[in-house]
Amino acid sequence: MSQRISDFDSGLLMTLDALLKEPNVTHAAVRLNISQSALSARLTRLRHLLNDPLFIPSISGRGMTPTPHAIALQPELARLLERFEDFVNTAHLFDPLTSKRVFRIAATDNPAAILAPDLIPLIKAHAPEVKIAFTLPDKSRIARLLEQGEIDLFVGAAEDGSNELISSTLFEEKFMTAQRRGHPRGTGELGLDEFCRLDHLLISTTGGHFTGMIDNALAEIGRERHVSVSVQSYAMAPLVLASTDCICTLPLRFLQRFAQSLDLFEPPVALSPFSMNVFWHPKMRADPAHMWLRKMVMSVSRKGGT
């Protein structure tokens, strides 16, 4: 059976399809853009492989008449060629409007919270059947997961990637301090003494910690702050800020989404800006669907932030 299958090629299948649609050697050859002798050679091979004459001369002397076996093959042949076309298109084309592909982006809570609110509606507007999943990254296995296709993109800091991956900078970001509108301290400039005295909300992505990067920066100048609330999710931060007198220092792009309910201030301690990169495996460099996804992510990354 495997030998019989290997004897077929797309040219033979297309020849049979052309003759069934137009049972005339001359016309079928023109349809396939091959010579009549080449078409006749293909028909001879088909007759041998399928053990049937397939087409016999028409009584009228014009063209040929398909045999019952050839007619019986036509519906399945049409489905086979359609599946083959789908296979070729899947390999080389990507139509966002009809694709049902699943894209997986590995990102920690910070970049996911910054990108997802803009990226998801953009993708759904251009590719309504596409599915997108944000997952937490296993940084020790990122390169392998990208190579195996278990994730499509990884969004993280430059040091989180590896040399075998392709990367591009998405954006550079700075930190701002936020408080709820109507906070009892007012809206004046936030000084260092007041900053250290107020209650702070801290996001601990690993959970349960009350110190972080800002505390390290304060320690370098001999100061410390009072962190009274620790949450693990960025999504909780604006909810807690809205119902307490806590302040919180977070990336500007994230805080800007809640500008109607929050006042933003420059933090009174030097905090270095950070860059966020996107990484992918070289094997996906020319994949049309992956190229489209990267274009969507880059488009979103250019929005927001000043």
C-alpha cells in the first residue's frame, strides 16, 4: 500500500481532476499548462496505478468519456485536493480573518498587564477566530519552550533571554507613584519624608513579600518606607488604591489606564527606567502567522508611555 501511495504525486492528481472537469486531452493540457504528450503520459500512469482505463474515446469523436470508476473517484479527489491546498496554505499563508490558530505568550504579571489590554482587542478585531493565551514563564526553560513551539513569544527583561533567541525591544518604561483621587495628603509634590511616612502597597509577584526594588533604592540613601499591603497581582493594585490611603509605585504605562481615578507623581527617589523585550526562536523568523503576531505586539508596544 505504501508503495502505491508513493507512486502518486500532485501532478497525477491534478491531471485526473482536469480530465474529469474537461474530458479532452487538448483542453486539459492547456488547463494544466503542459503539453499533450505529457498529459497522455500522466494518463497512462494513472490507468496503470488505478487499474482502470478511466477515460475512453467519446462516441461523438470529440473528447473522452469517464468510466464509472473515474466518476466514483471524483468526489473524494475533490476533497483530497482541497485538503492538499489547505496543507500548502497552512505552510505558506496566514489569513487572520479565517485562522483559528492559538498563540501563547509567556509574560510575567508586569508586561502582561501592560500589553494585554491593548493587544487582545487588537487581535480580536483583525482575527476574530484566533485564540491567545498569556502564561507565566518558566525562565529556566524559555529557550526550549520556544524551540518546541509550546510558547510563541516571551516578553521579559533583556537578561531573561538567551543568545540563541531573536529579540527586539518593545518599549522603555519609567516608574510613577500613584494615589487615589481625593487622598487626604492632597495633590502637592511628593517629598521624600512624606513618601517614607505614608502606607505603601507593594506587588510581590512571588507572593507575600514586603520589600522590593524601591526599598533597595531607599536603603542606598539611608531611608526606608512603610509597606503595609502586599499583593501578588497587578490587577489588584488599582482596586486597593481606590479604597485605601496607600500609595504605590508602578510602571507608568500600567498606571495611565487608571488616570481618571488616580493621581500620579514622580517618585522622590531615583529609580532607573527599564526596557521590556520580546523573544522568539529563529525557526519562526519567516512563519507568516508568527510574523503577524509579532507585528501586532510591536504595534501595541508603541502605544502609551511618554
